[in-house]
Amino acid sequence: MTARRTTRRLLAAAVVTLAAASLTPAATAGAAAPAPAPQARVFMVNPVQATGDQSLADHKDAVTDVPASAYALATLRNLDASGGLSGRWAAVRSETGNPAKVALAASYDRSDDEFEQVMAYFWVNEGQEYLQSLGFGTELPGANDRVQPVRLNQWGADNSYFTDKKAEIRFGKGGVDDAEDAEVILHEYGHAVHHAQVPGFGTSVEAGSIGEAFGDYLAVAVGNHAVAKYGWPMKADEACVADWDATGYSAAPHCLRRLDGTKTYADREGEVHADGEIWSRALFDIRKALGARTADRIIVNAQFGFAPDTSFEAAARTTIATAQRMYGTQAAAAVRDAFRAREIPGV
């Protein structure tokens, strides 16, 4: 089943100051200094979050649509030696424009197709690095710890999706081009993570809803982690997903979807994006109760035990059991409370 995102509800650069490394004794003795890490211009999650300006609007990639303060310079990590955007955790493939060059990554802006390629590489890598920081791939099983193929502008509509057949993410154009918003990139990466954990995940409406919810949740989790790590501003509502992408089709404050809605199990509509807001609220409550690291270790680790066609009830029970196993009774009780608040049966 293809997991999809719909539109029902998603210049000078501001520079993140990078601390200069002090010279080592070897360096002062004349040894060659290591080559500087490649830098890239990226959006600080997205322009709305970086500026807090809900009036921002897209006019076909115009540079003047977004202020300089929405950009930052950040390091491109885990690259291979190809000179392109390919590395340990991501490989960007584009057939509708010039392939981005690492050497020029700090000069691209949103008027360049290459900018979206840089965004996709940086944020997919950021997503996997976050999972690695939680212990996935070391003390816990790896969660999509592989090279993730990404295609830019291969989808001729305002939509993006993860395809099970090729385990590939494709980002589309239209309105705000999807790969300009890090939360859209990370939402689709969430589908890739779920597929890697449980091949073919999402073969029932409730399983598909869980998949959409996790994509939204991961987008916010990784974005928040990056904001804290780099010292970037967060000037918009953290529970709002894809603030920038949603500017073309939602009223201010712009949100594709939210993590803090009031839906319960009785509010199911049979549409995965709508029903996903039930599950994502539960995950958001678990995060608030247990803290980001503990919650995210439980949430992601539990997903290894989901069936491809899991129900809300079965997935909730598995997540509670995972919390008990990893952190004990109090953590399990907090997870159970979050699912009970959504009135999920059987918990």
C-alpha cells in the first residue's frame, strides 16, 4: 500500500555560527589541516517556524517570498566521495533539473531546484541521525539504517509519497514545493522507517492511519531535536505539522495536520490522514508525559512488533508492553493513559 500525503489540512542567508575548532599541536607544527566539512543552505525546519510569520506565501519559488532569517548554514554529514548528495543514509536522485553539487550547496536558495535536493539530503540524514541517537542501530535494532533513495519533483502534483515497491521517497511540486518543508520530508521518511521495520505496513485503514500519524509525529520530533541542537528559533506552534507547505491551502495558523487534536476512536472517518490524528495525539501525549527520548525510544521500538494490518487496539497494547519492558510500570501506565484518553478500545 502506498502511503500518501494529501492536502486536506499540510537574499542573504542567516548563518548558524559554527564554533571553530582549536588548533591541535600537530596542526601548529605544520601538519595539513583537515578539509572543512561541506556547508549547505537549508530552511530552519521551515520558513513559518523560523520566522513566526503566518503571512508568508509562495509565488512559484520566488526568492523574495522568504526572508533571509528563514535560512541557515548547516553541515552536510555522512557524504560519500561522489561530490553529489549521496551518502551513508540518503541518496538524492533528480531527473528534472541539474543535480546539486556539494561544492555549491551553500549558495542555493529556493529559486533553485538544487535547493530542494539539498533540503532532502540534509533532513533525511538528520532523521536517521536522530534515530541513531536514540540507540537504534546499536543497542536497539536498526530502523531504516540504510541508504534511503529520494527523488525530487518526480511527481507532477502537489503531493509526495513513499513507494513500497522501490522503498523510495518521491517529492512533488505545486504550491510550495514539498521538499522546501522539512516536516514534509520527515513525514515521508517516517513511512520509510515504518516500512523498514514492518515490510508492507499499512494494509488496513487503522494501520494506514497509524502510519500517517507516525510520519507526522516523527516530523515534529526530529524538527524539535534540530531546533534544540543547532540553536535555531521555533516561532510557531510545535503541534502544527508542515506550516510552510500548508500556506497554500489552509487558513492561518497554517497546518497540514495537528498533533494536539481532540479526536477519539469514535471520531474515525475511514480516511487514514484524518484518523491518524487520533493516534498522533496519543503519541504526542506520551512524549509530554515521559519526555522526548524515553517516549521516542518506546514508540519506535514498539513498531517492530506491529502487524502490517494492525488495529489501533493491537498496536496500543504492543506499545504499552514495550514501555513496560523497557522502562517499567510507571512508563507503561503513562502510555496506557494516553491511549485511553483517545478511547481506544481494549486498553
